[in-house]
Amino acid sequence: MKGKKPTLDNVVPMKGDTYRPTPPAPEWFPHPEAVEAWEHLAPVMIAKNRLEPHHEDLFAAYCVAVGDFIRFSGELALTGNYYEVKTRNGLQEKKRAAWGQRQDALATMQRIGALYGMSPVDEARLGNGGQGSFLEELEKAMRGGAS
């Protein structure tokens, strides 16, 4: 090929080939599991154009919930979900505190994850505009029927 070889600064990227660096995990993360979640998931969200700078704080809260879920699951794997307590009515099983904390982390993951398309259903909803297309079709049908 004739001419000067292209370099990255003079090549016009195709629409899907743009590159945005992944921002570092926030310094305030409470544990390494949250950092790992950020490092694993942030590049994927950036590639899907779902992690803009003004969304990073909410995504950080998602990563903290993921880290909490991992830590509490590990703790429960070591200690078990329940412990026994002797009462006047005999032995009773009680859930460990980590069990409730893991449930809270999972609920947070589901709530925030829906905003980022973290489940297959949520991803499909974000990919095709949700109900917007249905509402547009309904409006068109109503206008066509009124004519």
C-alpha cells in the first residue's frame, strides 16, 4: 500500500469501534469484592453505552451490593444459614444475620441492576426501547382508526 501508514490518532473509528477507558473503581469502596465487581462489570457497561460519568455513583452502589452478596454468601458457606437456640419450647433454628444481609444485597442488586440491564429481561427491555414501541404502535392505530 502506498502512503503513510495510519496511526490511531488519524484513523476515523467506525461507530462500534470507539474506545472509552474504564474509570478506576472509587477509592471509598468498603471491600475488595466491590472493586473486583467494578473491574469486571464496568468495561462491559461502557461497551454497551450504559455507564456514563454521571451514572458512576449508582453503578458503584451496585458493585458494593455485588461485593456484599459475595462476602455474605462466603460467610454462610462457612457457618451455615441457621444456628440453634435453646428456648423453653426446645431447640429452635434461627437465621444468621448474614442471611438477611445477603437478602438485602440481592434485593439491591436486582433493583439497581434493572436500570443497567443486568438480567436478560432487563437487557431486552433496554435494547428495544421497552414499551415505547408498543405505545407508538397503539397511537398509530388509534389515529388510523379515527380517520
